[in-house]
Amino acid sequence: MPVSSESQAGFLSRRHFFRWTGSLAAALGAAPLVSSAQSLSSATVSSDGEDYYDKLGVTKIINAAGTYTTLTAACMPPEVLVAVQKSALHPVRLRELQQKAGEYIARRLKCEGAVVTSGASGAISLATAACMQYANNIDILDMPQAIDGKKNQVIVQRAHRYEYDRAMYLCGARVTEVVTLDEYKRACAAGNAVMTNFFNAAEDEDGIAGSAQIGREEWLKVAHDYKIPCHLDAAADMPPISNLWKYTGMGFDLVAFSGGKGMRGPQNAGLLLGRKVLTDLAQENNNPGEGIGRGMKVAKEQIVGMVAAVDWVLAHTEESMQGDYQKRADLIASAMKGIPSVRTETVVPRIANHVPHLLIRFDPAVTGVTTAQVVAALRKGTPSIELNPNTGQKPNQGIPADANTLVVGVWMLQPGEDVIVGQRIRAALTKQA
């Protein structure tokens, strides 16, 4: 592809700059440059650094909800945090880091290829771009504006439609919606599909949820009968740890995971795993190139953070990773004893957010407070507490809530916060908040 005069000028100016800085370094020697860099750090800042949440006036919360993006997902464990901090100190060649990180993660997670992405939504966009290229033999710059007359359909079950469809639209793809198996087969036979998308959390323990008519295995088989790549959105579906290789092992061509949820990596990172021919194309569209993923930048810190997160996850067993989640739920439940009409129950969703969640059911006519009033009291207090968004809602993704049920997610609680949550919920239910 020819280089424009503007690009050429930019390249030459950058080349001139690096020559100039190289000459300057040679003239000054290394020591003065090191001392200059050291002088940039403020002597007044403590070794722990300044708390910018306090400086900006941002409210810190107790996260009794879960790994939700709006609540900044999970906190990184010390091992991951140290890896991120160290990676920030040294520049590297981004393409080399992406390549070697992908190869390492693929080996560890038992798949052909891997790409560190800007979260699970970024992974969906890159998966779609890869499948568009694969089906049409087009250049990365042909998406989305030059795909008229080319294959551009992504087949999705009606029950699997969601807001993340827009991650596919970015590439110029359009959705073909199906309900029955016959509709699915006809859509595949039409010959204009580049990919199928399966939302993993839409299934229940029996493989079918709501109006979804086609289970995971049958969905995969039909797509492969028509030689259409299958993408699985498993963003929040770890733990269990084995899910990180279960779905690629089943034959899904591409699988997306969020990095900042159960894996405890940086929130703005994710993984796309699968067949190398497709993950290589996804990487072509990733930053620092000029494709669909150019604006979905994954910095060196996020890439290293995801590698470290994979290592951290694989150093655990299911039992050690889940830790004392059940103990936290039991402790909070014990704080509800003696409150009239209150009943507690622990549930573990079968797929997404596969960890214990505490359900606190009560009768507002007896307690004298409503679910909305309890939620408001917890948010207004200090520290502010956020409950799971399924609180007061209809059953959803394995959590059997209702209008008079508080849902407490315990797995993002920091040490000692379970005691605070229990005390505060009790106070709210007994109108002492």
C-alpha cells in the first residue's frame, strides 16, 4: 500500500527525532539522562503515592455487587499489580509484545491462538473483523465502508440479542436473527454469513434459557456443517477456571473473555482465544495498526497485566480461587437473624458469575421498608455500598430474585467488608440506618 506524503513526512520527522535523540544521548552520556529522569519525580510524594480518588473527590464504595464495568470491575491481586507497575517502567516494541504475549497465553490456555484485547467487547469487534476478512479475503481498510455486495451477516439467536451487537456493527456486519433450528439452517445455507455469535450466559444448566431453542453443541455443529466460524461470548464466565479452555476444546473457533472480571486482570483488557488463522487476522486489525481495533488500544501495561492474570489464575485450584466466598455469605446471613420476615439463601449461577450470591428476602409490610429504600440507605451511608443490580428484579441469569429480594455479591468484597455489609443491611432493614 503506498505511503501518503503526510505519512511519509511524519515518518521522516520521527526518524529525524530518533537520530537526534540518539546523538544527544551519546553526547551527554547515560548518567545525566538518568539523573534528569529522577529529578522529574516529586520529593514531596510519599512512597505509597497520592490518593487521587480523594484528591478528585470520587466516592470509594464497597462492591457487594460483582464484576460490573460500571463499578470498575475487579481489583487486581498483588501479583498482577506488580507486573503492571514494572511494565510501565520500560518501553518495548508493541507488536513484539502482543505476539509473544499471545503465544504464551495460547500455550497456557490450550488453544491455537490468543490476542489481548481492550475488554470482551473489543474482542467481539476483532473477532467479527477477522471473520469478515476470512470470508471475503479483504483488506483491513475495507471495513466497514467497502463491504457492499460482500458477505456481512452474523447469525444470532433472538434470545441472544444484546447491546454488544454494536461491537459487530463497527465492522460493517449485520445481524441475521433466528429462533428455530430450521431458521438457523436456512440462514447458514443462504451463503452470506461470516460468523455466528452465541451468548454463553443466555443458557441455563440444561443448555437452554427462555426462548432460546438451540443449545451450544447443536449451534456449533450446524455452523461447522456450513463451514461458518462460531464465536462464543463468554465475557463473565470464569470461574470455573476450566472454562478458559473448555469452549475452544468444544470446537468454538473464537471465544471472548473479559480480563477484568473473574480473571482479575486490568479492567480495560480481555482475551480472544481460538483458531490461529482467525486470531492472526484479529491481531492484524488490532492496534497499533490502522484497522477496526486502532481505537481499542491495549497498552503494554494491560498486555503484561493479562499475562500475569493468566498466570495468577492457573496458580489456583477452584477451591483456592473461590476462597472464603461462602464464609462471607454465611457471615452476612448471620447478621440477619431475628429480623421478622427475613429469609436468606445462597445461590451459585451456573454460567456467568459462577460464585456464591446471598439472597435476602423480606416482607416490606413487616419490616416497614422497601427494597428501594434499603438500596438508597446503603448508597447514602459511609462507606457507600452497592448491591448486585439484580436486587429487586425478576430472575435473571441464574439469580432467582424478585421485588423483595436483596442480592449480595460477596466475591469482590475486601477483607473485613463482609462484616460492614452485614451490619449495614441489618440497620437498613430495621430502620436504624
